[in-house]
Amino acid sequence: MRSLALAFGLLLALPAHAECYADYKAKQDDPLRLHYGVAQVSACDKAAAEAELAGRLAAAGWTLLNVLSVFGPEGLEERKASAAEYFLRF
């Protein structure tokens, strides 16, 4: 019984959500600049990621064009080189 209580306690200590990331495209105008980036987001949902990233990017003078996908930590390494300086920047 004690080990069951310990296991339950450990489950409660885990974060309520998994690590989620989104890859996206953004732009700046005058002069036109485009970038592809990867950012950590709070929900593994494309619509929620779009809303979250739009605000973050706007604060830095960028306009979100679209979120390409939402994924877990297993997809980070394959996107790192493509995102370059915009890997986990926003």
C-alpha cells in the first residue's frame, strides 16, 4: 500500500502537460524579412500555438504567417539546423 501511495505521489509531481513545440514562419515588412523558427508553446494544439506565438512575435516586431506543426521534444533535433538563430528564440 505504501508503494502505491508513493507512485501516486510521484504522478502528481509530474507536470500537467507534456513539452510542446511549434515550428512556424514569420515576416517583417520594410524591408521584407522572413524566418522559419521553432518555439516552445504551452499547449500541444495548433490553434493555441498560433495565438500564443502571434503575441510573442508581435512584441519583437514580427508577424506570424503560420504554424506548420506542433510536436513533442522528439522533433526538436531534426528542425534545429533549419531554424538556426530562431531555434527556441521566441
